[in-house]
Amino acid sequence: MNNQSYRPLNPEEGRNSIAPFVPHQNFLGYEEATEAWDYQEFLGLLQRRALLIIGVAATVMTGVYINLILNPKPSEYESSFQMLAEPVAYDTNIVDIASQSNPLTKPSLDYESQILILRSPELLQNSIKQLQSAYPDIDYNSLINSLRIVRLNETKILQVSYRSQNPVESKEVLEQIAKDYLEYSLEKRQTKIRQGLQYINRELPSLQKRVDQVQRELQIFQQRYNFHSPESLASQIAQQTANLIQEQQTLEVELVQARANSAFLQSEDGKKAVLDSYPVYQELNNELRQLDIQILSSSTLFREENPSIITLREKRNALLPLIQQESERYILTKQTEAASALNSLELNNQELRKNQQILEQQRQQLPNLIRQYTEIQRRLQIATESLNRFLSSRENLQIENSQTEIGWQLIQLPYQPTLPVVSSSIVRNLILGFAGSIVLAIGAALLIDKMDHTYQNAWSLKERIQLPVLANIPFNNQLAIIEPEAISQQNAIIESDDLLPTTITKASTVSPLDYSYNYTNFAEAVRMLYTNIHLLNADSQIRSITITSAMPGEGKSTIAFHLAQIATAMGQRVLLVDADMRRPSIHTLSNLNNLWGLSSLITSNLPIQKVVRQLPSMNDLSIITAGPLPPDCAKLLSSEKMKRLMADFHSAFDLVIYDVPPLVGIADANLIASQTDGLLMVARINQTDRSVFERAIADLKMTPINLLGVVANGQKHNLKSYYSYEPT
């Protein structure tokens, strides 16, 4: 063995940490628009079910052809006439009064219902009776099966056609039907006008009564609330409110002055000021001062007992009560006048407030009054318009009734056909049969595909499991069948005396695929898988991978083997370990013997160097086969020695790939995957059962195993990539 491929193992070295799962990366460009997805999926369906589609289409076409040969159709002749059901300008000789607003004046014909009436037995009964004299075989069923009535696009023209094996019969039948249709239209027109007049005359009194009633209601409303219009009432309330506010402001000023005057009169200064302005009080005070002056002057001349002094003092004493009485009376009078004025102002203020409250109530009632007024006006307008519409309709119908009655008009008469319209042409029917067979075949393919419980392509796989699809491996014919010689060669390369092989064991010198120069779709897809695994974690490199599948036969071992070769070609030292000790296949793929391998390492003291082998074409790719099949594989894989061996592998190689048994029903994969950086699931297109695979995925999500992603294997169609590119 090359020394660079293997170095001494340290059992104490731990395993690599589990790389975090990256769910949002876009692998292989699978994220496409919904329209492109549906288009690709439909093309894939056609390719997958091509044999079924061809078989169903061929069977249906054979039945159609046989039926046409055994049941040929006789030639038929078709005649037709065209009839104008509504005038182009509705009665242009009549004055168009209120034509836009009156539906009775300009009716719109319900053509679908009218065609059903024209095909009814009651309307065709007279035509059948008249035709049976010349054509006894004609009855309602035969006539209606050959009669066709259609409206020409969106026009007002009805086209009536009739097919018969006799061209003369085709013309005569339509002539009789056209005659009966014209008579029916005239009778219908007259009946419609009479019914319209009767209805209008019956409804007019109630409409007039309704208008009068609403008018009276409007009059009562206006008189009750003095309500001429919403604008005038609102303006009146606003003006009155403004006047009251102005009066209120003036009254407030007067109230303030009155209260100040009343308070002033109660004070001493106020009383003095009032008395100073009272002439009588001033005269009495002057007289008192004169007496005081006389008493003072007399006192200088006479004694106090002098009669003149006594007389003066008596006058003075008599004058003092009079002054006091007169001042009190005058002050009381002024105070009474001020209180009366204040009371009057307060009464006026209360009256203004009451008026303001009344106006506020009117203002609050204004929206309700406007709503009632508007509602009455609306009902009056509706009633008036209805009355005017009926009056106009009656006038128009009366004018129309006086005119010459014009019903439907024939714009193309029935003619006698000369050439058959339906012949025994097989080509036309074969074309129709071919189209129907294709539709049935595609429908059958869709039904079968809907009942298929496998994944049809990588897109459907990714959509259902919601996990990254790391690679879409195409189907390769070279790998579809392992040559029988490969199994026999593994025994032929063992020498009789080579009981303990050396580091390098003899193997085939031919590698299954030359990855240095092979640019096939398969090789490029495996390269893409390696690249996507390498890009899963940017922080730490993934150094150990477990590869498994849900069920056997999904190509996990093939993927593991070729992924190991790709990784080696990329410059990594790779160890491929066949941990599937129940049904090993790595030794067959690599043309190595399987006399000893992983089971030998676990159950014996055999050196690792004796078991690790290399492919001659790749020095850096080392392989450990499964070895002899043990009785209890799970016990060996869960042993402590297996864990130590795995730790040694991980520290000695750049990448270790484990090929393990399928997940469902076996615990081997979980035992190995829990000790590696991640698990890679392989699903085979058109083979893997969806329910089994998705159950296995769900079980994995409940374990601490790091699920890296899924590989779609065996894709045969719809692989969008650049894998087919060849270097120049």
C-alpha cells in the first residue's frame, strides 16, 4: 500500500463533529417556475408511458376503423333558411319615446329559450300534419333529429337547417316550417302588444295613487317642520344661533357691570359716593355745616347757657336724624334699583339659554329631518319615474298597435341542395377518431401515473420529501447489470498460499469507469453529488458519510463505490467501507475477494493493514470489504471495537464512505450513521415505494442522525443539465 494512503491509527482520536444540515441550498437547479415544472412533468409522463399511450391509441383507432367499415353512413342533403327575429332598428317608423329607459319599448329576445320553443312539439305539430301527406314517414322524433336551429354569432338572425337523404324533401320541409314560424311570430307579436297594454292599464291607477300619496306626505312634512329645503332650514338655524350668541355676549357684559355695581353699593365707599351725588343730602350737610359755624362763632361771644347757642344746638340735633334717615333711605333705594336691574339681567340670561337649548335641539334634529326629507323626495322621484315610464310605454304600444303588424322576416329562402353534405368519407371520421384516441390514451396514462406509488423524477422526489436532492444520477446501461464474470474473478485472484494477504491485494486492473477522461452523464452527476456534499458545510469539512436506502435494490452500493472514485480523483484519500454484512456488493463492484474484511477486523485481532486494499488504478482509494457474513451483524456494528475502528478510519483518511444495509426493518444503518458526519439516502426513480421511503425519512428525523440529503438514482428522462457537454 502507498504510505500516503494510510498512516498509523490513533484509537484515542475522536470522531468529527456532526456537520449542520443546510436545508435551503439550491442543488442542481431544481428550483424552477411552476409553468416550467408542469411542462417538464408532462413531457416526462409522455416519455414514461409512451408504450401505454401507443397501445391505447392503436386499440381505439382499430375500433373506430372497424366501425366505419361495418356501419357506413348514407349521403345526406341539407337545406336552410335564415330568419330575422328582431328588426335591425326596432320599428324605425315609430317615434322612439324613452327608448333607453323603457324595457317594454325595446325588448331583448332570449334566443336560447326561443329556439327551444321553436323545436317544441306544439309548434311543429301543424308542420308535421301538413308534411305527412307527402312524406308519411315524418314524425316529431325524425323531424327534430334532422332539424337544427342556431343563432348566427351575436346577430339577430336565426338559421334553420334540415338534413334528409332526399334533396326535394329538405326544401319542402323547410318551406312548411318557415311558413308556420312566420305565422307564429305574427300571432306572438299581437298577443304581446295586447298583454302589454292590459298590464300597463292595470298598473297605472296604483302608480298614480302612489305618486299622490307621496306628494301629500311631503306637503305635511314641510308644513309641520316649516321645512322648505334642507339648505334654508340649516341657514335659518345658523342665523338664529349666531344672533343668540351675540345677545348672550352683550348680556354677559351687562351682568358683570350690574354685579359690580351692586357690590359697590354695599361697601362704605359706594354708599359715600352715592350720597355725594344726592342733592338733598348735600343741602342737609351744608345746613349742618352752617349750624356748626354759627355755634362756633356764638360760643366765642356767649356762654353755653345762652339761649341762642342752645337754640342753635337744638336745630343741629334735630337736623342730624333727618340727615341719617334721608341717607339711609336714598342708599336703600339705590341698592334696590341695582338688585332689580341685576335680577332682570339674570332672567334675560336664562331666557337666552332656553332659546339656545331649543336651537340646539333643532340643530341635532336637522340630520334626521334631512334624511326623512331626502327619503320622501327619493320615493317621490321613483314613483314619478315609474308613472312616466308606464305612460310613455302605453303611448308607444298604442302607436305600435296602430301600425301595420310586421313579424319575423325571411332574409334567405329555403333552397334545394345539389351536393351532399355528409358522405361516406372515412378520412374525416378517422381524423376525429385519431384525436379521440390520443385523448383517451393520454387520459389512461395520467390515470396509471396517478396510481403509481413511486417517484417519477427528481422533481417529484424533492417536492414530496422537502429535503435537498444532492444529485440526480442518470440511468447507465453499463452499470445496469453486473457481469457474471465479476463474481468468478474474485475467487480466481486468490493465490493458494496467500492466507494472509499483503497490504496490496491482487485485483482487476480495469476500473469500471475512467473518471479522468469520461464525461458521461453518469460521471458528471456523481461529480455534482461530490461537489454538493463538499458545499454542505463551509465551516468544517465532512469527512465521513453513511450511504443507505429505504429498501434493497436502489443502487446505494453503486453510488457509494463511484462516489469514492470521484472523491479520490479530486485528490482526497478515501476509504470505502462495506458495512453491509448481510448482502455485501462492494467487493463485486471492485473485483476484490471477500475472504476477510470488516467482520474479520471486529471479531479478530487481524491488523487493519491486512484488510485495507487499494484499486490498482487509484492509489488513494482504499477499500474494506464486508468479510465473512456473521450471524449477528447488529451486535458487531454496535460493539465498542467497531466504534474505535471508525474513529481510526476518520482520523486516518480525508473521507470515509460507509455502505450500509437498507433502513427499513434493519438497525445496522442507524448504528453506523450515528457515528458519522451525516447520512445520504438513495432513492431509485420509478422503483422506490414512496410510502416506505417517506416513512424511513420520518423515522430518521426522530433520531440524532444528521440527514445530509437524498440522491435520485436511475433517472432515464428529463435530466436538465450540461452533463452531455464534451470538451474540445
